[in-house]
Amino acid sequence: MSEPANDPPMVTRPPEVAPPVPKRPRPGFWEALVWCLLFLAGQVFGAVAGMGVVFIAYALAEPEPVRFMLDQLEGFSKASDAKAQDDRPPVPFEIGRAVAWGMLSAQFVSLGMIALVLPRRIGPDWKRQLGVRRPSGLHVLLVLMIVPGFVLFADVIQTVFVWATDLKPPATMRALNGIFRQFPWPLTVLAVALGPGVVEEFWFRGFLGRGLSARYGLGAGVLLTSLFFAVAHLDPSQLLTFALMGAYLHFVYRATRSIWPSILLHAMNNGIAVLLLLVLPPEKLEQPTPVIVPLASLSLLIFGSVALWTNRARVERIAADDPTRWDGWESDEGTWKAEYPGISTPAPESGLRLGYGAVSPVALGFTFASFSVLLYLCYRYVI
């Protein structure tokens, strides 16, 4: 009887598992384009719905609702006639109020979209990733001082662009300017300044800019985000102005690593523009501005930007005794990497935190000086 073979036991090796392919940052270009269109659709829906409710309410309060609605629509058509110039009549009161309420309604719809989309597309810690945190007090002060330079120099760019291209704002846009005179100022602030400042910064700088900058690099991402931001305003005559404004708002966002300073600058710009439109007579707005005013505006922007950048938020390694400053955003030997270049707050478990660079005293001093000079020039020549 033969003995059984003493074969070595079979050794089974676990199948080799390929490392997971890292997901590309989102949104990319085409997805960002779709989200931009959805944002516009939401704004249009909110505006039409809000305007329709208020307009119908006005009509039902009239003895002849149908006749009232037809007269109001005819008046609005004449007010927005592209062929009319100096003899263009004002927008009828009731439909003007309805349009203004529609603009406010559009901002609420956009806020709803932000609340629904961002946590689902970015993740439960989307606030940390987008820099929804309290900014530095010095950053807030610098942004407030930059505001008049930002507003006035943007107007200079717009004037040069219109002169070079001969593009004019749409007649409907010009007709809407008179609406704000009929609207209570607190609601005007919400509909034109604060609302757009919040929703557009969260949507463009935060949501779209996050994916585009992470996928294509900070420079290309800012460029694409600014172009989307400009096109979304649907005004070819201000395309360059809005694109440059969007790029500067992104600079503020990057330097402060907080969404609130860019919201503050955006809202203040819109609010001051509407305030000047309401307060100043038309002939004052159309008169030429002395060259020294845009020069002072540019000086304020330059020195304020240098002060802001030297004091920019930076990532620091937390040590037990004396923290050492760490100036990069990429990673700390693999322990943490910003989900969005230059913006994300370090995760709590990373052992890192945000600190601030030493502000340039020269830039800060010239910022105060430029701000003071520009305020005087505005009082002397603009207001």
C-alpha cells in the first residue's frame, strides 16, 4: 500500500487590487456651464414668479384688471423702447414695484439653490472647504477702504470699454434704473446689494471657482469663473468690467481665505452704485470726471491690495510651545491638503491652523493716505 504524497499545502495569494483612481475635482468646465445655466434659470423663475404675484395683486385691486394690466405692459414697453432716447417715459409705478419684488424673489430662490446644491455636491463640511469663517478684523477694514477705489475704477473701465466697442446697455436695463426710486430702500438693499453679494459669491467664487481652480489651476480657474460670472449678468456692454471685477473679488477671497470679505466688497459695490443713481441728478452722473479721480482710485486699489496680500491668511503648523509658520498650501508631509487651492480651512485633525502674515506698514500707510485723498476728491468732483 503506497503512502499518500506529502505535497506542500497550496498557498493562495490575495488578488492584487489596483489603487483607486482619484476623482477629478468638480465641477469641470462643462458641468460648471450647466450649473451656471441652472443658476440663471432659477433667478429668472424667481423673478417671474415674484413679479407675477405682485402684479396680479395690483391688477385685482383695480376695477378693470385686464385693462390695467394691458396699460401697464404698454407703459413698460415704451419705457424700455430701444429706439427712444431722451423722450423715454418712466416705468409705470405698479409694474415697477412688481419687477423690484421679482428681483428680491430671485435672490431667495438662489439662496434655496445654494442650500440644496452645495452640501450635496461638496460634502457635509462644505463650509470649511469654502472658507465660511469669520475673517480678520484688519481684512475687513482693508476691504472697506478698498470699496471706493473698486467702485470708481470699475466705472472707468466701463467707460473706456463702451467707448472702444460702442456697446450700449440693453434698453430694458436702462429702464429698470428708475424702478429703485419707487422701491423702499431696505428692500432695495436686499434685492440689489446684499442678496446678489451673498448668492453670487457663494455660487461663483465658492462653488464653481472651487472645482475650476482645483482642476485647471488657480489662474485658469479664476479666469473661467470670472467669465462665467460676467456672462451670467447678460449685459454685453459690461462684459469686461464684470470679468475684471470677478477676478478681483477672487483675489480678495484668496487673500482672506474667507467668503465674507468678497461678499462685503460685492454688496458695497452694488449698494453704492444704486445709491449714487438715486441721490445724484442725471447731469451729475454724465459729467466727465477729472483724471486725478481714477488715478487716486488705482492708487488705492494697488496699495490696498499689497497690504491685503502681505497680511494674507496662511497655514501654520500647531506646535506645543511655539508655533512655526508654514507658508505653503499644498500639504504638511501628506497630513492635509486643501480641497480648494488657497481657500480651505485646515481640517481639525490636521494639526494645522490659519495665521496671518505681517502687513506691510508702507502699503498700509499709503492705503490710508489714498483712501483719504479719494474721499476728498469724491466730495469735490463726484458728489
